[in-house]
Amino acid sequence: MLTPEAIAQAVGEYAADHKALDIVKLDLREMVSYTDYFVICTGRTDRQCKAIHDAIHLGMKNHHGLLPRRVEGLAQAHWILMDYLDVIVHIFTPQTREYYQLEKLWGEAPVLVAAGS
């Protein structure tokens, strides 16, 4: 069984493999009880956001035997949320990420990984 840290790391790697931008892992363990980490990333277009989702979904399923508890936003793909319970993945288009600014909302959370650009 994967630890939450390992899940967040794997998700970040699958996102990076599909050219996700500005990948950030926020440690929420001291802030909320419903999850340990947010992994936030950006795709250039809604189509790329779907491809990032697909890569994460297939990678976690095929290599780790994990499926998200739920997925939201896949139809429009401006903000796709994948809930792996201990890790919640947010895949944004640039405009949507700028609008919601989750990193600022959770500004007190330690940033453990920042990759991409």
C-alpha cells in the first residue's frame, strides 16, 4: 500500500510526463482532516488537461492498483479534480488556475514539491 507521500509523488511524475506546468504539492496534514496533500498542476488547454488526467488515472491504476474515489470536471476540463482520499489532484487550465488561486487560498500550507514551468 502506498503512503500519501508516495501517491502525491507518483501523481506529480505522471503529470510531468505529460508536460503539466507549475506542479505544486501542498502539505495539508496540519490544516485539514479530509486529505493530506493537494497536487496542483496546469495544462495549456482543456485537451491537455484531459491528457494529464488520463495519464494520472492510467498510471495510478496500472502501476499502483489505485483508482480515484471520484473525478469531477472532466467534461469541461477547465478544472479536473481527482480524489484519491489522502491526495486530491487539481488539474487546471491557466485561466482557471489564475482565477481560483488555490495556492494563495492555502498559502500557509508547506509547499513540498514545485516542478515544471
